[in-house]
Amino acid sequence: MSTTNKDLLTRRANAVPRGVASSTPIFADRAENAELWDVEGRRYIDFGGGIAVLNVGHRHPKVMAAVKAQLERFTHTAFQVSPYESYIELAEKLNERAPFSGPAKTIFFSTGGEATENAVKIARAATGRNGVIAFCGGFHGRTLLASAMTGKVLPYKAPFGTLPGQVYHIPFPDSDVSVEDSLKMLHFLFAADIAPTQVAAIIIEPVQGEGGFRVAPTALLKELRRLCDEHGIKLIADEVQSGFARTGKMFGIEHSGVEPDLVSVAKSLGGGLPISGVIGRADLMDAVPPGGLGGTYAGAPLACAAALAVLDVIEEEKLLDRANAMGERLRTRIESWHKRSDLLPVSMPRGLGAMVAFDILETHGSTEQRAGAAGKLCAQACEKGLILLACGVKGATIRILTPLTASDALLDEGLDLIEQTLADAAKA
């Protein structure tokens, strides 16, 4: 009996809670590089990359070979019980690439939420303080502390009651919020709610992911760095979505020249296997006593093997350069859509490298976003054979996360499908 997407949707509804949402109604059967085939054999171009996990594509041969070799040796010991060399080697390689000067150390976990939470734990241990400042529109995970830091109530906070305290939010610069506005709110916060001497960390995404691929202005990052230095606060760069070549640099914050104290990483580090981590200044990382950090599956052997291969692929295939070239191709195409009156109105592109997005607008020539329009467009694109993801505070943003290993021909094919979708939506 053949399995269909419809059959699996029914089984999913009966077996899986609705709290975990899926952005497409298709069920994966196999995938290769930037293409995926569903259980009915239909081909899709993947512009979602498993939500920024597949910078090196589905099943990269080097990643597959590394995982296969590790499978032949052992799959699990728990690093806290019997450590292994691949964990240490991966930490060494990330320490060499840390986006700050001075000695670095790295610890591994399994998910992005673990990475952001443990970055805060380290900052609290190092400073003896509790307060955390984050930004509106930011996304740092779905566990309780990570949800508290996430700057969006629905769907991440509303149903879950009281969240961990001493987490504060300030506006992220946007079209109607200047850098000066954000910093003014930060000083209001220091005056009204928490003294800077009680703040352990400020956490910020160099490019907001769920928040709409909004780039943190260099002026903001520089002033945050100055304030952190003045008050003994630790600056955390959340690179879970922006890291590992996506922006045209290894880490998104490198575009600003600002050095963070701690960096949370995940997603594309593992090339499809679950691994996350915190890279930090060595003195901060050693502030936590033995046993205070870790996890049973943290830095699992298969994931470490995959991550080492990912770092090799980024270097050998020059994916930093590829991300910049791909980004230029994306921006040129989106700019052409912005000028056309026969398509659904869209904004100019934004982002860094190949971390590119655009908004669906209310009308041509306006800047007002059409709330909720991105999800509808993604559903229509899926019908045409393209996996595309929405994001943004108003649900009006289309984000593009094509594997950096995708060919120009495949990239153009996917962009053609977006253009067709925009044209069809304009006629509807």
C-alpha cells in the first residue's frame, strides 16, 4: 500500500500534538544537496535548508563519509563519561575561528536553545549577576529561559505561564526605530528596572532570524560593546542561524568588527546532525565549576564528526565567497521584482551574504508590510515545487536559506518559481 502526504497528515494529526507546527503539507522521502523528494515522488527545490541547518546541503558526501566512519567506531559514550578526540578537535577548530581576540574555549550541546541558555549560565557564573537584556523580535529558542529571551509573545510565550524573571527587552532598530531609539530605551531600562551592575549579559542576533532577517546596525553593536565594557556586562552573539558562512563570513557579527564575549552556535554546524555550542573567552568559560555544564548527548560523536567535515567543506569549497556571490544574485533578482507592477508588491532585499529576505507589501510604492501574507505565498510556492519559509514580526517576510552548495541553475529555477508565485498572487 503506497503512502501519501494526505495519509501521513491524517496519521500526524492523530499521533502528534498540534503544538509542533509544520510549514508544508509534504513528507520527505529523500533529499540531495538543495533538492528534496516527497513520499509521492514529487521533487522540490529547497530554499528553507531545514531552517538554516543545511548551508552545505543535504547529505554532503564529505559529511556522509565522516558520519559513516564514526558509525563504524562508536555512536555514544557521553563526553562526561568517556571523552573522545573529535569533541576536542572540533573545539580547537572553533576556538581558532572565534570572532574575538585572545584565548577561547568551546563547549558543545545539542540544540540552539541549549546554546543560548548555557551562554547565559556562563555569563551569570562569570559575573555573579542575574539580569539579561534581549531585543524585541529576537528568537533564542523554545525552552523556558530561551522563550523568556525571545522577543515575541505569540506563539512562543502566551500559553506557558510565568517565565524566568530578570529578562528585559528593548526595541530592535527597524524602519520606525532608530539606533538612538534603541539605546534610549536601554538607558531607560537601566534607570527604571535594573541597574547595569545587575546585568549579566546582553544577547543579540547579528541578523535576526525569525524576526525578519533584520541586520543589527554596526553603530548599535559598537555602543553595546562600549556599554558592556563600562559596566562589566557580557555581550552574547546569537549566531545559531547566521553562523557558518551564511552571511559571507564565518559569523555574522564579523561584518561589524565588534568582538562579543560569548557566541552561541548550532544549526549549520552539524550539516544535518544535531549539535550546538558556546564559544567564549577562556576566562569566562572556566567560571563554571566541573559538572555545571554538559548534557548526555551534548557534543555527540556522530555530530562532532559531521561538524568537522562541515568546517572542511566551508574552507575547501570557499563557501564564504559563494555566500557573497549567491547573495548578489538573490538581491539583483529581488530588486527587479520590487520595480514591477505586475507582481505582488515586495520590498527591496535585505540581509548579509546569502541570508536574504524581502517583505510582502500592502501596495506598490509603500513600505507597509502586508501582515500574514508571507505564509500564504510560501504555501502557493510549495504547490509549484518550492520549499520556502516565512518569518518577520508581522508574518510578511520571505526568507531565503538555500544551501550554499546549490548551483546557479538551481538557484535561478527556484527564483523563477517565486516570481511565478508573485505573479499569480497579483492576479488573484
